[in-house]
Amino acid sequence: MSIEETIALAIVYAERHLGLDKDDETYFTNLLLGHFGLTAPYEGPIDPARAEKMEVPDEIVDSIVDFDVKVRLMDIGEATRDATWVMGVLSPRPSQVSRVFAYLKANSSAKATEYLYDLMVKNDYIQKSKVDKNLRWVASYQDGPALEISINLSKPEKDNKDIAKLAHAAPSGYPACFLCKENVGFAGSATHPARENIRVVPVRLDGGQWYLQYSPYVYYSRHCIVFYEKHVPMAINPHILRCLFDFVDQFPHFFIGSNSDLPIVGGSILNHEHFQGGGHEMPIMKSKVRAFLPAPGKSTSLAVLDFYDTVLKVYGPSREEIVSIGSQLIAKWRAYDDPKRGILSHDGEGLHSTVTPIVRKVGDTYELYLILRNNRCTKEFPDGLFHAHPEYHYVKKEGIGLIEAAGLFILPSRLLRQGKEAEECVEKKLSFEECLALYPDLKPFAPMLRDMKENGASVRQHLSEVCQRILRNVGVYKDTPDGQEALRLFVKGALE
């Protein structure tokens, strides 16, 4: 397809899917012709049905990238950013998107969020064709609740130490980070993705200005991000809880949560306050009650969930009671020490204890999930005592943030290749030394190869077992009589 035909198809596509007014057709055609150094438009016919049937703009984007690489001699990064510019130009302006979103939200917040999601797919901000290639499965266990596992083929693997450095890092450029509102329309660079096609909408939470956008990786259904207007570090406090509850009051079809405010147990962008949410029911939300505990609220229940990490569920019809109880538990946990079980709230290295809070609304009932977290490191576990232990780092070394702590594992893309290499070694009955001769980076995978050879486990079965063990590592109070009694004593003391 010639670039002239690509432009013509892009215009019709934008009219059908991005709200481009037909009266603007000539203007945008000339704008794109000038951008690509062309002097005349495509003279052939463009079948409107062709554009109508396109669920994603891959054909258009690929043609632009191909032209830029072959004719304009751009490298693939420049060409990709150029395609993003085209899709951004053809998308409705940010103010238009906000107006439409607000209009729809006045009648149905679900229709408003669906409008924004569909726009982000149609303008290629969410690259759905790539996301759909991710591997996903549900892992069932005889000794615990099911987890969800995903090998994400587009998400880069990150190092905990690099993430920790960003917790209080000063802004280093423009935009200051990937979450700042200044990303809207940003052209991108070799180290910062182009964002001409992103659209965000304003949301008021606890009196402050926040913005709702979708994650380009969409790890689960309608995976959204809500970020604060200012570039300030993440925090966990009563104000943040009120923000979460304000969000579910406005968008009761979505859950929302914070990735915590400390390295290892937090998210990958600790220097900008933000939440993650969406329309997915996380495994933690399906888990059963392990034990009920006394709660001071008149209409509020408190329970320990039967899950791998340590989860308290506070729920009932009164958000004020839940926020009060939740705030009390968080404050006490921040300063709580249990040396017998390795839990120190702070030491010479700084603060260690925090929570991962998640909120959703089911009918008239509010549900607050408090996952108790601690990021303390020891000589035996230099990457975190309550983190994936070293023997499991070949599967997952990154911090266990909100998504994994809630039971949905996002595993690095390298595991797809390494899993196939392991399968080949087992199929050919190679010794471990012969495997390493072919694939040197399988060295940490000795447990997987042994499990496959001796137990007949598949790659997925082995990865599923490791993910279960990792979440057990994350639990600050283990699922033992001693651990559960210690947890009960903490809660009792916290609420007295």
C-alpha cells in the first residue's frame, strides 16, 4: 500500500472510528501530505467498508512505519514515533475527549470509561494486537486459591534497585516521568515513548485534581491508571483511602488500589502518586474468609482472607467506618514490630512497613482489602525477606506490586523463550551440562528442568507452582497456627 493510499485510508478510518468530522477531511489530508513531503493525494477509491471493519489501525500504522524506514530512511524507533504522531493528529483533541467523557459519565460512568477505552484501542495507544498475544492462564491448586498467570510480551523487566532509586528522585526532564499530565501530546525521544495519541480525563478525588487514563499494557480487563496532577511521591494515608473510595463512588464498576509507597513492595513509579484499577475481578476478591475478627464499627465486618499473602478485608455499607478502621490499622502497622517473625517497622535503613490498599464496591457494600507489606532486607534475603526468595528469581525478581499481590502474576517475556528452550532440552533428554552448552542463560532453571524430567511437569505447571510459593514468601504472617495467632494479636492491639 502506497503512503498516499495509507493517508486516504487513515482519513476514512478516523471518520469511522475516531470522530473526525467529514468537513475536516481536506484539512487533515493536506496536513498529512505535507508531513510526508507529498504533493498530491491518492486518486483511487477507498471503500468505506474496509475502514469500517478495521478493529485496530495496524494496517495503517505498519504502512507508515514501512514508508518511513524505506523511503525517509528513519530508524525503527523514529518511524514508530512518527506513526504515533499520525494517530494522535487524527484523534479528537484532549478537550473534546474530556467533554464527551463528562457528558457520558453524567448518565453512565461505565459508558464513559468504555468510550475512553475504545478510543485508546482505535488510535493505537493500546496496541491490542500485541496485547492479545500475551499468554494467560488460571493456575489451580489443591492447597490454596487459584491464581492468574500472564507472560507479558510487551512489558520490560525492571530491577528493584533501579526502582528504589526513583522513589524520591528529583525530576530529570520534561515530562518529569511517564505519568505526568505533560505526557499528553509529547513527541517522545529515544528514552521516552511518544504520547501524541494518549488521552486523559480529569477526575476529582477528595478535593484534589487527578486524571484517569488507560495502561498501554492492559494487564487485565480495562486496566486503568489514575494519577495525581502534581509530580509528588506516593503515600499511604487516610487521604489516599478517601481518594480510593471517592473513585469507586464515581466508577462503581471498577476497583482501584495503590501500589504502596516503598520500594520492593511498591510499584515501578514511586515518585509520582498514582493508583491502578479496572474492571477485572482479581483472585484476592474471590478468596474465602479464613477467620472473622472483631471490628469496632457498628456495621462493618473485618476478616482475614484465605490467601497466600497477608490480607485483611474490611467491608460494610459505611465508607466512613471503613476508612476509620482502615486508617487505624495502617497507622498501627506502620510502627508495629514483631522481631520473632522478622517484622521490623523501621531501622537504620528507614521505614519498612506499609500496606497495599485495594477498594471496590459491590452493590451498596464497600470492600477494603489491606495487604500487609514489609520491605525489610537481610543478609540471607538481600532483595527482600518478604519478597520472592532468591531461588525463584529466575521466574520473578521484580517487586510484587498491587497486581501480583492481588493474585495476578505478570511474568517477563523472556520466559516464553526460556520455557521453549527447557522443553527442547527435556524432549531431547539432554544433561544439564548439554543444556547449558546450547542455552547458557538456563543455568538458574535447574529446578524447572528437574521438575519437568522427574515429575513430568509442564512449563506452565512449574511456573504456576513458583508463583504460589512467591506469594507465600510475600506474606508477613504465614498460614500456620503461630502465624495466624500473631496476626490476630496485631489486629486486636491495633483496634483497641
